[in-house]
Amino acid sequence: MPSLDWDKLRIFHAVAEAGSLTHAGEQLSLSQSAVSRQVSSLEENIGAPLFHRHARGLILTEQGEILFRTAHEIYGKVVRAEGILKDDKSKPSGDLRVTATVAFGSTWLTPRVKEFVDIYPDINLELILNDSDLDLSMREADVAIRLRPPTQPDLIQRSLFKGGYHIFASPRYLAEYGSPQSIEDLDNHKIITYGERTPLPVSQVNWLSTVGRPKNSPRRPVFKVNNIYGVLQSVMSGLGLGALPDYIAHGSNRVVRVLPDIDGPKLETFFVYPEELRNSKRVGVFRDFLLRKVKEWKF
């Protein structure tokens, strides 16, 4: 079999990701017919079809799946190599894709993004909010901010801060129902808990239901929601007491910490990136920026 042409492989990769010759052509600034010719030529070189062609689009064949996995890995390495070469410049520049959980990214990180963008206007920052761990080795993101240690190999991790969960209520709720003075007082208050499918990094997340209670006799919540931000919003509305991580509640004048001596599960946040980006200036300045923001953020 003749050696694979990189340009054809690049076009095949774009078609496989787009699922359409037309959409791939738009991304590559090529006509649909030009894209089709390149894919057909690659199929001829390999001696096997790469796509099942349907009216709704293109679906990879078994051979196409094998080639796509390899092409995707190569493409990711090429893009990373381009980024590393750009980092040789004295001024940090280029694309930087950061992933974080929906709650942490939307409440703690995004309010601080403007300052970073003002300092480093040549860095094209993209934030990907996802409660699932994106695969950094497959170029799904450059940097991850995670609320648990990474499990993927060949990743560098740096602790950003340690915190935990505590009990919060709104001033409106406290004015109407008063503030609990002891763990036992929680039995007389409305509590908000997390739903069964909540993507959270700690176990025993619904400790507010069980703390100070006999075994197998949890408090009945007034409301359940499977999202941290949903718990925050319902607490702020005055619905009841809720267990929230420090990063989401600290500094807000719409929630008040109650029973401050009672601690919930501990939480540690990590800055994570691949070994190959160890010397990336973009990654380095973003890491240092976050560490500086954490020092300014006292809780």
C-alpha cells in the first residue's frame, strides 16, 4: 500500500469530525467536490471504503474508525507542536482551551477571566464547561481545572486551593425562620439536597441530611436538584438551607454561612495539563494568574 498523504489524511479527519463533505469543505475553505475527490483518492490508496454514505450524512466504516483514531491522535500532536513553536516567541500568544466543571467555571472562574484577557490579549482563551473529564491527551482541551486528582497518565497537576462544603442560607430565609443554633436544630429547618445523578467530586455529598441524625433516619429535604448551581439558586431564593462548596458561596451577600463550626466534605482543586505542555508560556502564565487570584481570594 502506498504511504498516506498527510493532506488527504487531514481532509479525511475534517470530514469524519463534521460528518459531512459540505461542512468539512466550509471549514477547510474547499469545494465539496474537491473534498470528495481527496476522500475517494484516500479510499483508493487504502483499498477500503472509509464512510457509509447516507442521505443524512456520513458514517465511518470499521476501517474508517481505525484510521480516524490514528488521524485524530496525529492531528492533536501537530496542533500542539504548532502551539509549542508559537510559545518560543517572547510574548505569550495563541489558543488556550481550558475545561472546568459547570459550577466552578461559571461562578468562580469566569468573573476573573476579564483581567487575564486584558493582561494577555494575544492569548485566545476558550473555556469549556463540562462536568465530565475531557481527555487532555486527545487534545479535547489544553488545561483542566478539576475538583479531584487526575487519573489519566502523563499529566502534571498543581494544587490550586483546598476548601470544603459548609451550610448556607439566605438572609431572607433566616429572617423568616431564624438561624439554627445546633445540629439538632436542623431537624426543624427546611433543607435542600442534591439529586441522585449529581456530578460531584466528593462522597457523602448529602451529609446535611444525615449529620446529627440516627443511622438510617435522614432528614427529609424540601427540594432536591442534581446541580450545584441549582442548589445555590434555591438557597438564595430563600427556599431552605443548603450545603455548598466554599468557592461558590464565598463573597456572596446573598447567602450566609450558618453553624460555622460544622464542616462538610473536604475539597481540593487542581490545575492539570499534559507533560508536553510543561514549557508552554500560555499554560504557565494562566497557571500563575490563577495562583495569584487564589491568594487574593481569602475564605
